[in-house]
Amino acid sequence: MSQENKPAKVACDTGIGPLNKGIGSLDHALDPGQIAQQGWNLLQEDLSLPSAVLYEDRLLHNLDWMRQFINAYGVQLAPHGKTTMAPKLFAMQLQGGAWGITLATAPQTLAAYTHGVHRVLMANQLVGKENMAIISRLLLDPGFEYYCLVDSAAQVDQLGAYFLKLGQRLRVLLELGVMGGRTGVRDDEQLQSVLAALSRWSNVIALSGIELYEGVLDDEASIRVFLQRAVDVTRGLAAGGHFHRTPILLSGAGSAWYDVVAEVFSAAGFGAAVEIVLRPGCYLTHDVGSYRVAQAKILERNPIAHRMKSGLLPALQVWAYVQSVPEAEKAIIAMGKRDAAFDSGLPAPALHFRPGDTAPKAAPAHWTVTKMMDQHAYMQIGAADDLQVGDMIGFDISHPCLTFDKWRVLPVLNAQFDVVGIVKTFF
């Protein structure tokens, strides 16, 4: 798979099935390149709403922004694919220079491999017979590179026994954790227990590096302490000859603290002996909720990001119709919990368009979604606002992960709202 450091256009899928959610008019297979030729346009009501959509220019902007940031620190990028589970976006990221794709489960890994991803960092423990079997089958391809996490002797013993029978070798990363956090070894006693198990299975399980997820902590000081612990453990285990990969992998970073991870890990002075891999997943589409807040802090505290100025742009919206205005200050929108994430903030009205107008307008600042049901959203408006049944509203969203998983197909739009591509998801 090409990983040339160059911009990537959003590619169309080879075809889509009938009546996919939100795109009811796309009811027959289309060859690549035919999508744009159809002349579909969101504002001309050529799409069935509600529909989640992606903006091509913003995707490309975010891709380029992160590429510049990563290159400035001399580290690698393995974006977390669970955010989108969209192979077309995986390909876009890989063509833009990504080292590989991060995933969370064996089935996600299988879906990515099936669509051409040949290097996966599974930032999770591999547990269970069928999950191991999925990975074992993928490892029959010598061109497939796979890493999972270990944090207990019991897990190492299970992996060792399973893969020994098959005559296969599994690459793993030792995960570090914190008290009260998620997975990962908490202290030196647990660390030594895992190392002893790895030593017992050294012909089957290859320790390839160290991994952590700093997002379980809330403050920068604690995160820096955690990251320094990872640096120290990496240095100590390297001196003891525990690793079976050159260079050693050192991986961390979700979407909120990737700048701090890049700073601390790159400052450790490992040089070519350690390959640093960051795993933010939400940068490509961004959002207007928690990640916008996190990005604003990154632009403020990180000198490289500050010099880049422009920051990331929200590239994912959900468009829906006004279906009722039953009260003077309330509109009911044909969009609900089945269409957009609501766990980290409700959708925010961003654009207002009345069919027949020339272009959307910015939604008034006082329009606010106050409640969502399965297929309806309550939007607070002003009594004098010009809002009618049939008007179209474009909503910015918070937490792209839980919006993508609600859609099998997302149209890709250009700046004129023309449909120029299709992205399919595989959740």
C-alpha cells in the first residue's frame, strides 16, 4: 500500500446497495468516478435527509495539518480507525503518510485488512479463542504486520499456548496503566510478572515495545508523569534486552493530548532506536464539542501547533429537515439519537437553508438543541425567527465516533455542496 507523503483525494466506493440510510436516491451500483457525474447536490434536495455528510476540503485540510504536526516532531501516526471504520478514509490517511492504522478489536482488524490495511496496531488486549483465530488467519499473510497489547501474565500465557499450537509468533506491546484507570500494568510487581511470562513464551510472543493511553488522566501534570514513566520503562527494558523489534515501538496519544505525548516522547532522545507512534483518531473529521476544546488548548500550549495557527476544522455534519414548528419558540427537527452522537454534547445548529435560496446562512446563535429522542430533536428558537417546515439545518456534532457508527454510507461534498464521493463504514 502506498504511503507516499502526498495529499489524497477522497475516493468513491465501487457501488452501494439499495436504500442505504440517508441516501435513498442512491439505489443502484455505481462505478468509481460516476458519483460526481450524477450531479447530486445537497441543497437541491437530491439526498434523503437526515444524512451525515463529509466535506472534502476540510478532510484534506485536517489531513495536511496533522501531517505537518507529526513531521515537525519526527514521529509516526497510526490514526485510530474505530472513529470512522471507513476504509476510504483509512486509505486517505495511509496515502497521506500514516505509519499504519490503530484498531480496537479483532473484527475491526479483519475489516481493515480486507480493505487493504496491512499494518495494524490493535490498542487493546487480544482475548478469546475466536478473536485469536481471526488474527491467526490474518497472520498467514506474511505481508500483514500486527501488534496487540498485553498487561498480565495470564493473558500472555493464553496467547502463548494458542499461538504455539499453530507455530506462529505474535508481536505484542506491553501496556502501562494507572491506578483507577483502564487496562495496563500499574506497578513494578505487575510489570515483572508480565516480563516473566514473556520470557517463558519468548519463542512465541515477541515483545516489540511499550504502549499507554494517557486519556484516562485529566490533568497535564499527571499525564507528563505517566509519559515519563513510559520513557523510563522503555529505556530500562531496552538495556535489559527484553525487546524483539528494532526499532522499539513506543506508542501513546488519543485525540486530546497528542501534543504533550509528542513533546515528551520525542524529547527522550531515543533517536533511531525507538519508533514513536501516536494514535489520535478524531483529527480527520474533528468536532465542535470536547475535541474542539482540546484542540484550542493544544493551539495555546504547544509552540508548533501555535505557529500552524489554522487548527483543525469540523468536517462532519448531519443535515436534517424542520418537520414541525408546534410552538412559537420550539421547532422539531427530523433527526434523533439514531442519527447523531449525543453522549458528549448535543448537535449544534450551524447552517440554515431554505430550498430555493442561493446559499445557506449561519444559524442564529440562540438556536439550541435541548433534547433528542430516537428520531426527533427539540430545537429552541426565537418567537420572531423566520423558520419554516421543510427548511434544512446543518448540525455540527460532538464525538464523531458515535456519529459514524450510525451510518453505512456518507456522501462527500465539495464547497458547493455537490456530492463528489461516497464513504462506506464497516462497523
